[in-house]
Amino acid sequence: MRHRLIKLSNFTQAIHSQSPCFRPENEHQLETISSELATQKPLARGAGLSYSDCCLNQEKPIIDCRRLNHFISFDEATGLLVCQPGITFAELFLIHPDFIPPVIPGTLKATLGGGIANDVHGKNNSRAGTLGHHIEWLLLQIGNRFIPCSRSENQDLFSATIGGLGLTGVIKRLAITLTKASKTVQVSKQRVMTWKQLLLQMHEEHQNHDYQVAWLDLLNGTERSVLSQANHCNSTQPFTMPKSITLPKLPMRLINRLSMTQFNRIYFHSAQQTSPELVSLAQFNNPLDRINHWNRLYGKQGLVQCQTVFTHQDAKKTMHQLFNLINASGATPTLAVLKYFAQKGAGLLSFVEPGFTIAIDFIHNQHAVKAIQMINNKITSIGGKVYLGKDLFLTAQQFKIQYSNHSLFNNILSQYQCSFQSDLSHRLNIGTHP
């Protein structure tokens, strides 16, 4: 099968690799390619928007699944959609005017296949759990074998595939139950001055709102934040995707500590609302999608992110510990977002656990690397977890401590003779590597 040698990166542009890339145009070509590459340790890839190295496979084959992007059927009575894995979350909004994706990650440009591989979460975990909770069945291509799996058939493979980082096989088709809800939400924003107040309010009110998220200012020496809460509401306005602009490639990094410190001040003081605002769900949930290639603001070195989850009982203490580690490292935290999880993930290697999760973007330099390594150590020591879809620096030993199902996952890979790998699986020693 024809292929091209392509230089690839993750979304953050912090790392790069080179791989022979195969791009099936249809399911028949996928079967042929998978059979030919069965012994070569390939990796299926969607839009490549992960912040980690789970979407890279240095010098090994990549199966680009973006052309496997067809809708097969939709049942309006049940909301059941059958489609291929290259469908994006944005395209799910086009299925029916009364239905939306059940869980929406940070970007609508991600594919469903990638969303399943990372068992992605959104701002509505209290109501909807993770994406895996809404997947009804999967059809997996493993070499020349075609294996159906669900909660009632090959259940172990199904649980391993959800959040399984693409290591179990290539998703050929899938069934997902969409949610019947409006595409407009009523948003209220509130400035909060202390983490104690913020954590208490998010924990107590999470069941009262469809969506909840907080922005944190980590650059001005305060505990101030902006809490956003949203609920679906009816609207006579037709749904349209927000318009976007595209950033060109830039000769230098435009984001720095000084500019982000000032931005945080402006954003905080302008955030207080006098009354709730009606906006599209996409505008509320995915504001950065309005700037194509916004990662270019970070220059050629890119950015790095750390996302962790920890129990709500010790959340205030943990957040102070993480903040002190960041200050000690000299890293620049450009964006910090806090969410509350009420439901755990659906897969063996799912990240989501009940508690609070914080995601922090950094300018990519040695200070950021040091900060994230220290954060990983601290989170491991307190029984928390690091999101593998965002991670570049976790060690194999830390992974085994944080993800207690790692041995069971490896056994399932062996049982079904799954021969897929990625740079992440190699780094964390997941599966068998030469």
C-alpha cells in the first residue's frame, strides 16, 4: 500500500517525530493496510490534537484515519448514531437540530476515534460522565481480524479500548448515543476571591448545572478565579458554529509572563456579569476554537500542559502545594482551568476519577519541564492521577502507581494479540516493546 514519510507533531508543537503514514480512504483499504502492518507495530491517528506523545509513533507506521469520516445511520427515536472514527465533534452538531454530543472535549476539531482513545471528558461530568459512557459498541480492526466489542460482547476488549490510547486496535465503526438538548446555553459568570470559596461552591453546586468550569489566575499572586456555570435553554436563534480567525506561522513567541500577567488582570476584572448571557454551546465550551492554530502564539518551542486529578477532601491543600512547586520552578503558567468530576471514567486506563482536576498550560522551557516533573511526583505521592492524553513527562514507575489496571490492560493486549504502539506506550512500557 502506498504511503508517505511525514514529519508529525502533537498539538503543543513541543515534540516532533517522523513516520511512514498510510491513509485509508475506506474500510476495505483499512483492512488491507492493517493486515499488511500487523507485525510492524502501527498506531492509528486522528486529528493529532493530543497534548501528549500518544499520537506519535517514531519511525513506525501511522494509520491516518481522518478519511474514515462517514455517517452510517442515525435513529432519531433513540439518538443512536453509527459512524466511522474520523467524524469530528463539530460534525456531530450537524446530525440533527435537537441533538448534541453527549460529552464535548476542549476542542470540537478532535475526532471521535481520538475521543474514545482518551475517554475524553468535558465540563458536564456531573451529568454525563465521560465519552466512554455513551459508546454502545465498537468494531475493531486488529491486523487481519475484525472484532466487535461492547458491554456484552468481548467486554474486556471494549473496556480496554475506551481510554486505551489507541493500543488495542483501529476503530472501524462505532455507535454512540447522542444527547437530546438545545444548542444554546445560559451562562453566568462569577468572580471568586479565594480557592476555599471556589472549591466549596463547585462541589456543592455541581449537580445544579449542566456545565461548570473555573478559570484561575496563577500569575498575580492571588487566589482569584472566575467561575462559569451554564444550563441548556431554548432559543429561537438558529445554531451556527462560531466564526474563527487563523493565525499565521510566527517568527517568535508572543506569549510571555508579562503579557499573560496583564491579560489575567484584564480578564478577571471584565468577567463579572450583571445578568446571565445566552450563547451557543460551542462558543461557551470551546472558545479557543475561534482561533485556528492558537498554539503558534507560543513560538517554535510550543507549549506543554499538565493535567491532574485529586480528591476533593484535600483539594485546597493540594492546589497550594502545586502552586508552590510552580513558583519554585520559575515556570510560567499561562492558563489554568479547574473542573469538578463526580463520575469516574469508563475504561481501564481512563483518567477521570471523582474529585477536582486542574489543567495548566506552560511556556515550554526547562522551568516548565521541572515544574511538571515535580507536580507528577507530588500527584503520585498523594494517590492522584496525571492525564495521559496531556502528559509528556510521567515515568513508567509513576504510571504503574497511578493506573492500577495497568497489568490487566497489558494482559488484554496480549490475549487479543494487539500489536500497536506509540511513543507514549514505549515511554511508559505499556504492552510489549522490543
